[in-house]
Amino acid sequence: MLLESLLAYLHISAVLGLAVFLTARVALLRPEVLEQRPALLRRLLRLDLWCWGAFAAVALSGAARVTLGVKGEAWYAHNPLLWAKLALFAAMMLMGLPATRACRRWVARGQAPLGEIVEQRRWLMWQAHVMVLLPLFGVLMAYGY
């Protein structure tokens, strides 16, 4: 039971880390911030890397729960909530790709065009809104649904 608790702790911590870095990216990716301080583009790129690291931590800790956890792979494999959660997680990752590409372009150019900032912020906001469903599905699975 200690292993199960530690795996749950790691997974929840990874999800919270993802929420923190995603929130920080959204907060920094505002026209009024980036237009006044172009030096923040490098910080945005660092946050982007941390966000992708958090995605990896969520995926690895989730895989550890499935393979090493008490319920086992067989229980998870037949649970539609897991597949819905994985689909939403994959969608979140896909939503983050345009912002990552744009951020790298902006750092190379030394500036971020207003229209692109607004567009990429919209993608990140969608990503944040989709993320709200992941803990719901996780809690439902934890309670046997």
C-alpha cells in the first residue's frame, strides 16, 4: 500500500507541476508584457521547456501507476476513463506544440508579433481548460468507476 500511495503522490505532484508551469506560461504570454520586455521571451522559452518536462513527468508517473499499482494493467486497460484521460492528455500536448514553435521563432527574431501572441495564448487557454477534466477522470477511476 505504501508503493501505491507513493505512486499516487508522484502522479498528483506531476499534474500540479504541469498546472503551475502552464499557468506561468499563460500569465507571461500577454501582449502588454512581451511588448514592453522582449527579454522575457527567453524566460517564456524556459517555461515552455519546464512545461514539456512536466508533461513527461505526468506521463511517466501515470505509466508507473498503471504498471506497478495495486489495480494493475488489466483493470486500467478496460477502463474507458483511462482512455478518455489519455486522449485529453494527448490533445493537450498537441495544443502546446504551436506555442512551442512560435516561442522558438520569437526568441530567434527577438520579438513576438501581437497577432501571434494572441493566437498562441488562445491555444494555451484551451490547453488549460482541457486540463480541468483530467483530475475528474482520475478521481472517478480512483473510486472504481
